[in-house]
Amino acid sequence: MNQNSRSRYFEKSERNETWSGIPVETVYTPDDVSDVDYAKTVADPGQYPYTRGIYDDMYRGRLWSRRQITGCSTPKLTNERLKYLISHGENAINVICDQPTQIQIDSDHPWAEGSVGRAGVPVTTMQDVWTIMDEIPLDETSTMLTAHSPLTLPSYLLLADHQGVPYSELRVSGVVTPPTVSAPVCLYGGRLSADQQGIPWTAVGAEGDDILSSVQHKRMKEFADKLEFIIKNCDKMYPANFNGYIIRETGVGAVEEVAWEFARAFEAFDMLTKRGLDIDQIAPKVSFTFSAMIDILEEVVKFRAARRVWARNLKERFGSTDPRSLRLKFHVNTAGVMMERQQPVINIIRAAYGALAAVLGGTQSLQVAGYDEAIAIPTEEAATIALRTQQILAYETGVTATADPLGGSYFVESLTDKMDEEMQKVIDTIEGMGGMSTAVINGYIDREMEKAWLKVQQELEDKKRIIVGVNEFTIPEDEDADIEAYHHQVDFDLVHRYIEDLKEFKRTRSQTEAKAALEALRHAVESEDPEILCFEMECCKAGCTTGEVAGVRRMGVGLPYDPMGVLEYPFD
């Protein structure tokens, strides 16, 4: 036995904390849970505070929704991929847009060059939404729209009208983004505004607190107006989705991922209840998106603690009495940030462990990352493997047989208490500052993100955090060269054709109708008209684009038409 083999044989686990930095003891005993009051803080599944799950029979009553996040380089290709996944057993869909759409500029914008269709589907017109959903019956499909274009919701409603589907039968989540300002985050390599309302963070920050206050007021009123419309007309929608996943991708830990988004939600609840809405009208329409990282037990505990923190705050702070409000609903993406370029095939294992953590933690909806996600839009093969990972987990592993199978573990219950305490502490700290908006403006969120990221990088360099294939157990780069993902790139001919078709569409539409619709929307935003959604629907019918609609919405709240400062309003 050579020296290297001998040293490997006698290896031991040297890490004594979770990946988020919470200390872990060598062993846990009944003494560590002696203070746990089962009836008060744990309880049976389906019972307040829902630590063990929001339904008493959990997956024996219904499995989680299997919805692979999908966004190919054109709307047509995205539609083909969605139908392919549905034919292979996917039972819900999740559409993600490319970076230009996320920051609400058109695909022919100068700053969009090279980014169109790279990390999602471009959505520039109503027809794009209709193409993505072509031949997919809206009343039979649960749809998550991680597609933050102002055209998404109005286009979807118009498609429902076209299909003859009542709004009450639409099962959709994530179509109305709560407007509380959040920190800028890195998403697919770009610096984006995480409030996803078409208000670039730099533009708001440059104008100061006065315009921020004005923008917040107008956006919150618009959010409340749309929420009221959905409450009255769209019984099966979960329109407001708070996205902790993008927070976790910045390097912060499990506690911050949940606590920051809860603080953001609570700030929105404060504003909405002051407006006169009842908390038990609002909260049942809210869902969350969280990440599932590689530290299995920490992730399980995160979801258990999150349910408890949510239920307690809704009941004790907001006076909620409706179980539908107290039950935390969330979707989970296995973390894209843990998908590595080196030896990408082993990402299949990482994604499977993340998926296992999400299911053991009681998620209601799941997306498993493609193993090639760090390289390109997932190939059909990678998407299929990710879907099969979910199916094996659901039908072969046995983890669905009983609710909260890890409940009662000395370690799990002790860590759940600890994470509950830490989450509440962070929420209280942010609220002590005046809320999430203030925490962002005063730099607290940025400082915490930078501190967390530096800690992760230092641990990687010091090999206190081992990433297989990256800082240990590496292989020469040329051995990865034959992996299909390295050869699967965006078809730029198709993307170029899409952009040229968009330019032609803009040239040949009725300019008079487009201008009239945009002007009406602009005045509606300025006057805080409660029927903003109707004006957006008229813009869709008139052939207005994502960039144009977002631009006049910005103008309506006193911001420049173009967030990049390059384009002028085309109808002046």
C-alpha cells in the first residue's frame, strides 16, 4: 500500500459544522431534545405549526409536482421541450426567461447582444407566450412562470380567453412579483435587479430615497390591485412567489435564504394590510421558491424550520387564523450553484442528493437541475435524466411512504430548533432596521452577501470545503472534452432569425395602435389606475413588446424609459 493509499484509508470527517456554518456535535442524545415540546413546536404532520409537513398524510395523499425548469433559445424550441418532458412523465411545467427578458429589455436591444436565448427563452411579445404554451391545455396544466416580463400575465390571460378556459381554472404561480426592493443578485452570470419589476437597482439608487419611496408606493398599489383581481377571479392561482433560490445562489446560508425572503414577504403584508386587505385573503395566494443544496440534513431541517417560523409569524404577528395561510407552500430547485463544469456527469449525483433533501423536507414542487447546467442550456438527455431522478425518488426509494421520516431524530429536532431560532433572529434584525427595503438601502444585505461569499471562497481555497472534481479528486481538463454538454451550444442562427423576426414585427404592426396602447398604460401608471392589468392586456393585443411596456411603466413612476440609458421612447 503506497503512502497516498494509506492516508486515504485512514481519512476522517474533519468538518464540525453545516455548510451554512451552524456548529454540529459529534453525537446527539435525548439530552439535546429534552426541552422540545412536541405538541407546541413539532406536532403531527398537518397540524400547527406544520414542522412535519402541511398535510397529515403528505405524499401518500399526493406526490410533489415534478416541474423541470425549461427555457430554450426560442419560444418554439421551448414549446417542443415542454411537450417532450410532459410526454415522459412531467406533471407540471416551469418556464424561465433569458437574461434580457429578466431585466425587461427587448431581444434587439444593443445590450442584449450575445445574451438572447442563452439561459432561458426570450419573451418579447404576446405571441412568444402563446408559442411557448401552444397545444398545452391551460386548464389541465400547473404552470410556474419564472418569466418576469410585464407581458407574461396579460398574455397568459388572453391565451385563456382564446382557449375558452375560465380564469378560475388556471393553475399558475409566480405571475405577480411582490415589489419590495431586494438586493441585486448574480443570475446566470449577470448582475440583475432582484425586485424583477423593471426597476433597475442602479437607477433607483442613483435617484435617492424620494424616488424609491414613490416607486415603492406605486408598485405596491399595483401589486395589491392585481392581487385583488386574482383573488376574485383566479381561485387556483398562487400569483405571488418570493424567490429565496436566487438569494442562496449568492453564497449566503440556509438561514438567510429563508429569513430574508420571509422579511420581504412580511414587509409586503404590512403594506397590504394597511391598505385594508385581510391577511387571510393575501397569504393563501403566496408561495416561495427555495434552493436545495448538497448538505442533506441541513436542507431537510431548513424546510422544517421554515414551516414553523412561517406559521408562528402569520399567527402571532398578523393574526391569521386560516390554515391555508399558516401552511407554507414552496417549490424547490436543486441548486444550480452546486453544478460544476469539471467532471459534469457527477452533477447527476449532486442533483439527486439535493432532490432527496427536498423530498425528505416536505416540498410540494420540485425541479432537478440538469447535470450540464453549468455549461449550457440542458440537453434533452440531461433534462430526461433530471426528470428520471425525480421519478426514481418518487416510485423506487420508499421515502414517500411516511410523512417526515426523519422526524424524531435527536440531531434533526435539535438542529430544527437552532435554525428556527436563527431565522427569527435575522427576521427581527431586519425588521428592527425598518424592513427589507431599508436593509437593502443601508447596505446590510450587500455586506452580508459579500461576507458569506468570501467565507465560501476561503473554505474552498483552504480545502475546508471539498468540492469533488474542483479542489480535490480532479482530472485533466481534456478528459472532459467529449462530454456532449461541451458541444451543445445555442443555435445562434435560430436566435438571429428570432431577432430579425422581432424587428420585422415592430416595423409591420400598427404603430398607431401600439402608440395608443402604450400612452394609455403610461397615464394609467401615473394616475395609479386600479385596472393596470387591463391596460397591459391592451398593449399585448396591440403588439407592444416587453421593453416598450416595461419602459412606459418606468416612465409612469418617474424613471427613464430605458434602464441602460441607450434607447429613447420610440413614440415621442
